[in-house]
Amino acid sequence: MEERMYNNFNPTRCNVCFSQAAAHRMILMGQKLRYCKGCRLIGYCGEQHQKEDWKMHKDFCRTVTRILTMKQIKHVLEVRNECDKIIGGNRRDLECAISLAECLIIAMLQRKLYQHEYTLLRFPNICRVCYEYDTNNLKPCEGCFQALYCSVEHRDQDAAHHERWCEMYRINLLLDADYPNKLETVGFPKLSPFELSRFPRNSFDLVNVAYKTNIPFKPISVKDFNDLKFVSNFSHISTILYGLYLTGMHQELQNSLVIYVVGAEDEIVYFDYNTCSVIFTYIPQLRDVIIYFIGPQLGSIKDEIELKYEGTRTIKMHYFKGLFHMLEPNEHLERPQIIVSYNCGFHEHIESTKDTWSATLVRLIRYVNIPIVFTSYTRTEACQDCATIYSISKRAMKKKDLVFVKRAEDNPFKDYKPLRNTNYIDEYDELYYSNGYLSVIISRVP
């Protein structure tokens, strides 16, 4: 139900307007909002849309209102009684208040928060400098309409920092969550020898060259936003191609390519007829591609999927639900030419009872001269992921060296749909991208 009602929910716009005005979303930037008098967290363009949204909002709103009454406070951010006020405090004070409010609401609702409710709490409408939360005193940045300030002084104080993120916030505000229109293709895009002599700089370059289009890096029109989503759909495939080109593996390939996607989850949806076709575009000598998707979070897909191109080329996709280090010894898998893990999170549960990556990484780094490409959401996570696999290699590899071709670097083939970062500590990535950072390693025999 939530997915039908909200399309990429955002706390700084009327989301009912956004869902209903697909062709006119640009005019919604700067839309004046009236905030709910109960929870004071969500805004609407007027009374009619507030009434339309009430069915979705009422349980959350009534719970927050009960907390305000019980605690005798005016805003849910005042829930920390031991702290006189959030306004003028530090980031840690704000984070503690949000976390406490979240716990109270979940306990009283007796269920998990829906994604839009979680967003309302994690990204409250507050001054970016002093955390003032009275919406009557807040005015937005006129570039993105997501950064709010209580005064001109605070806006100017934050200007240098916000400039780095302003355009990403604008895209985040205007981007819907609909699947983009697909280009009609027959076979796969073909390039001249000259075009093949230079690998694309980023996903935009890759799509523009392959499909003879001119999709702008900075979206302006509604069509531009659809095109940006279309380009972003190529992030997973183009990251594989980038890894092959970085390591020179594309030149060693003959007529077949075997890819392992380890730790696979929902990214399998990005491997469709259009996106997979560019494998043949940029490595034209290939005739057959086999992709093994392996991961405990995969859905139960029993049948393989086969994509055929012009009757002479095929891509076969196989799905294995489970952990790689448990499946690999028992399943007959063809030896890979490249191994990929998207938004890997190697570091997340290291040295804990939930750690499943360590055993898998030990097996992966045994493949000599095979590039392992892994991506991470943020710079901090990328550095931690690199440290994790390096530490494991030192313990597990006796007669081999682990060589970093790329280490926690910006991925030019990232998914260009910006996402807001709920981790207030990660100052390097206030917003982030799926596949935002890239690392490439190869095990070598000295």
C-alpha cells in the first residue's frame, strides 16, 4: 500500500502532489507547505491533500501526538528530557533525540516503521546549522529546497559546505521511483573500431555512445530525469566492463565470459535485455556469457534465464540461493573471468556471529589472476571493506599477494540516483550513490 501511495517519499514536499503531477514536478520545487498540526513532521500543499493522505498517516501521527502530550513537549525532537533543548546543540544531541523518538514510536505502534515514517524521523525539517525545528522560522535553499535555515546568517555560514551537495539534493527531491522507459533495441548496439578504441568515461558516456543519444549529466526536464534513471540502470553491467578494462582482461577474452556476482540481492533486476546487450557492444568478440548470481538473500529462482541476441550470442543467468563458501564446493560452476560484489558490506559483521563474508572471501581470493570488483555506498564503507579483505588475505594467503588495482575510489559507473545518508557520522557522503565507490583486487603469485 505504501508503495502505491508514495513515490520516493520526501519530507520537504507535498507527496500527494508529487504522485499526481508526473509531468509538472518542476513547479513543485519551493511549494509552500502547511504542516500537520498533530505530529508537526509532514507537510501538504493544502487541506484536501492532507485529507487524502490521512489513511496512510493517521497511525503514525496519533502515536507522535500521544508522545507530545505524555511528555508535555511541542516537538518530538524534545523527547530527551535530560537535554534542555536540541536547538544550538551538536549533531550527537540530534542523533540521540531522533533515535529515542524512533524507539518510543515503534514501541507504541507495536510494529516497524514504514519507510516514509522512518524518513520523516531521520530527515526532520530543521535548520542545518542550529537545528531549529519551528517550521515557521525556516526558509529553504532556493537551489534544492531541501536544506533549511532559520536565518540568512546560518544560510551563509553553511553555504560553502552545502554547495557540494546542493545539486544532488535537487535531483533527490525531483526524482521519482518509477522504472524508466526502455529504449527499443534489436540485438545490441554496435560501435566502430574508433569508438571501441576508447572506453567510456562514465555511464552517461557509455549509453550516449552506444545508443547515439545525448543524455545530459545534469537533468532539467522531466524527460531528463527519466533518462538519468535509464543511464543508472547500466551501473551494474558497466561496472563489470570497467573492471575488465582496468585489468586488461577484456583483451584476453575469446568467445566466452563467466561472471560471478557474489552476495547478490535485488540488483538482479538491472540485468535485463538492454543493459546486458552492451557486454557484446564493448567486447564484440564474445559469443556466450554466463552469469552466476549467488547470495542468501536471493529470491527462489529455480530456472535459468537466457537472453538471445541476433541468434548468435547468448547470456545465461543462473541463480543460487545460499552462501558462496557453502555452495562453491558442491556446485559445478565454470571458472570465472571476473568476480563482482555490489555494495558489498564486507566490514559490517566482521568478527561477529553474523559474519559470513570472511569464509567467502577466503575462497574468492584463491582465484589467481582473476579480478575481484567490489563496490561500496560511501567512502568510509569502501575504506573499511578494503581493510577487511586485506586483513583476511594476510591471514589466508601464504604464497600469493593481494594487489589493489583500485582502492576505495570514486566509481564513474555508479548509479546516479542520489540517496540521503542516514549515518550522520559519515561526513564524506552526506548523500551517496549505489555502487558509489569502487575497489578492484587481483591475487598474484610472486
